[in-house]
Amino acid sequence: MNSIELLKKYLHDYLIEKDGNIETGDLVEMRKDAKELGLDERQLSKLLQEVDSSINWEFIHKEKEEAQARESELKKAVEIQKTYEKNAGETLQFIIDQCAKDKVFDSTEIRVFFETSDELNQDENNSARLLKTYFEKNNYIPLTTPKGVSLRATLQSTDWHKDSLPLPPPPPPPPFPRKQAIVGTILALSVGLGLIYFLWLKPFLKDQSATKMYSISNGLILRSSKQSGADFNKLQTLPYGTEVLVYENSGDWASVKANSQEGFVSSQFILDKKGFSELNGVFGDNDSKETIATVKCRKALLDYVTRKNIMGKIDPEIQNELYGAIQTKEVWQLFSKGKTVKPNTVIYPRVFNSNAKFTDFGFLIKNIATNQRKFVLYTFKEDETPIFIYEADASEYGDIKSVQKIFVNGEFIYDVTYKY
């Protein structure tokens, strides 16, 4: 490679490193190098323009943005992982596993690995060997470390990468003695039975002993870990009414299986078959399900029918399954208009406490045998627990236009204005 080509390569690498921005000090050095090669300032400027034009800046910028995005995602994942792992070695192995998913190990991600190692006060050589072990195991081997250069520096450089090595040819199979055939058959049967047990029978028995529960949220998230508010652990979104097999339900989280996938869901968003059937029976139409979309309001409906010893419309076969007999309770249901229609049979005022965290929940519920209607009002605690406040007879027709809290005869009542 002649001197001009070397200068062009230097300019090419420098422009990429500086993102096309040439600093004054480096420009002076460039002029000296160009002068030694017999190039004047005009020829140097022309050479710079030529090199700049040869660079695919769109590709370079996209590559940098992707590297920065991977670094950012990796750092977020590492911070989360630190709170769960018991020791530093597991955290460093977690970083390797994260990078291995897309098989990209650029210098930026390797730098994050060593920075995390430093934060965890790990021995630099031990951490470097942990990373090198992965590369060697997958035929992705760095060049031999130059004398006087640390393994960490070699791994963080950008010029150690090699293509994956081809797999060596398999050795010839050793002779298989006849007397081992019986032993091999017995072992194969043992392994086969073991696989049947662990891969089919054990999961089957686990599912058979699980409790069936149902989502009461329009978008219950199945997660791979017990952490809400994150995207990295989302597995799938479960619509209202999805059946989940609950293996363990304690505290805020339940260990479940839904749509053949295991994970964790928030315990407050699922009900057993009895609770779900009683809640679902209160909805008189699909509009009422869409209008009353929050879990806390749906739990308020369930609290009301339980409190009043009434029920929604439940299939007789399910009644026999749940209660052992057909029920004789009064059947009440809620019928609403579309979610955006106002006035409606549902309203969300703020009348009980104007400073409350949540709005109140008012609704009209109807006895489907007599057409009698009642207005019911709930408010909510800070943890979204529903609190029954008020009920009153309502006219047979009309929608709720407004609700006001007034003081009458020494007590507060709630005056409802209807639109007919």
C-alpha cells in the first residue's frame, strides 16, 4: 500500500471516528503529513472531499445508533438484573447471555461488560476469562493477546474478531461391542421413560392440580418475572375472560400458565370461576363491558351483587356446577350505551371527596324481571378497594346526566339528574 493510500485510510478512519468533524489540531497534523508526501493544502482538501464522499454516512450513523440502542437496552437490563442476582458472577454471565441472543458482541457491549465488572469490584482477569470462555466455546475466538497488552484491552478492541471456525470432521465411530447392546437398550428405555415423565406426565399432573381462574382485565400482561411496569419481561397480553391455570397465588403475584405459556400475573386481576361468573353475569351487553373497563369498577359491581345477595344472569348448567342447584335470587343486570355516549347509565363523578385519587363510580342496575332500577354509587381507597356509598331507587327510564352531593335532614344524599 503506497503512502497516499495510507493517508487516505487514515483520513477515512479519522472522519468516521470524529463523525466528519475535523478539529484544528488534527488539521495541522494532516497538513504536515500531506506536505511530506508532496501534497499542498488544495490537494489535501480535495483528498479529504474524496474520502468523505466515499463514506456511506447513512450506514455509519445507523450502525452507531443501533450500537447505542443495544448499549442502552443492555445497561437497563443489567441494572434490573443486579437487583435479582445473588452474586456478581451471575450478573456478568447475564450480560453475556443478553448479548448472545442476537450474537452481536461489538466493542461497546464488551465495554459495558467490563464497566459492570469494575462496579462489582471483580478481578479484571477473571472477568476477561469468563467472556473469553464463551467465545472459545462457540468458535468465536479472539486473536492471541499481544505481548504487554491485557486480555481486557484485546477483547475491547475492534480488530480481534475472526470468522467462526469450521467444525472439525467427526472422528470415526468406535466399535460397539455386542455385549453392550442390552445395557444400551435398558438405558434408552430408562431415559425414554424419564423424558416421558418430565416432559409430559409431570407437567400434566401439575396442570391437573392447578386452580382455574380468569382474567377480569381487558389487557392482563403475562410476564416472565415478578416485575411490573417493564417491557423486557412481557410474554403476552391476555384479554378479558382468558382462563389461566394458577400454580401458586400469594401476595401480589400468581404463578400461572395461559395459552400453553408459563409466567406471572398480577393477583388482583384474576378471579376464580364463581367470582368471574357472578361478575360476567352482571353485564347485560357488550357495551357495558366496554364502558366499565377498569378492574376496580368491575370489582365494585361484584361487591354490590354480593352485598345485596342478588346475582347476574348465569347459565343454569354453570349454576349447578358452582352452587349445586339452580338459584332463586333476583337477577339484576347493567345495560349501557357506547363508551363515548353521554348521558349514559354509567357515570364517573368526583362527588364523595373532591381530593380523592380516583373518580367515583355511579351506575344504574336493573331487575330484569320487574324492570325496577336502582342508582348505586361507589368510591375507592388508595389501593383501589371499592367502597359502597349510596343507593336509591331510580326511574324506569332515562340516563344519568349529573350527580350532586347535598345535605338534607342532617345527612348527605346524592341528587341524581336524569335525561329522558
